[in-house]
Amino acid sequence: MKKLILLLALTFPFAAFAQSNYTGIWATDTDQPMEYYSIHQNGNDIVVATLDASKGQWSAYEGVLTDAQVTLRSIFSIGADISVEVQFTSPTQAQFTILSCKANPEYFCALPIDIPFPMKKIF
């Protein structure tokens, strides 16, 4: 019985992290122009609305969470069709990496591809 309790006590923190809900407002944690991300999680489904504060433009993305990682694809974007990978490193910290960016005319991809950028949950 003591071994079972010890096993449960040791695995609880990992199970709690796996069940994290990432819903909230996130922001870039870089010197790049500030962007805000409104992340909404329903089970493993993730929808993200982004605000580029410097341009006042909104975009929307969707994806399916697997473990603590999600690949997001554009569902609405004024400037570009983007694929982004988000790796949640804790319930309040993550990093995102742009996998691809196909810019529309009169628009350019401001961030480089395959470079991870930190982000944090602000509320």
C-alpha cells in the first residue's frame, strides 16, 4: 500500500501538468513588436486570436493539442497564411516557432521561420 501511495504522489505533478488548460491572454516576451494572443482551449482543441498591437490587425488560428504542443494554422488573416508550432513549457510559459509564412500582396512576414520566440501568460 505504501508503494502505491508513493507512486501516486510521484506521478501526480506530471498528470496535473498534462491536464493544463492554457486558456488566457498571452504575450510575446521578446524585443519584437508586442503581440497579444487570446488562447481558448476546449479539451484538445485550441483556437487563438492574435492582435498585432503595432498594426492593430487581428488574425485567427486553430489546432489540436497533443501533449503540450500544438501546430496552429491560419483560419483568418489579413496579411499572411501562417503555420505556427507552440510548445507549452509550463501552464504560464511557452515558445512559438513559425513553420511557414506565405505573405499576401503588400504584406511581409516579420518574424523569421524556425526561430523559437518566448511567450508568457499575462492573465
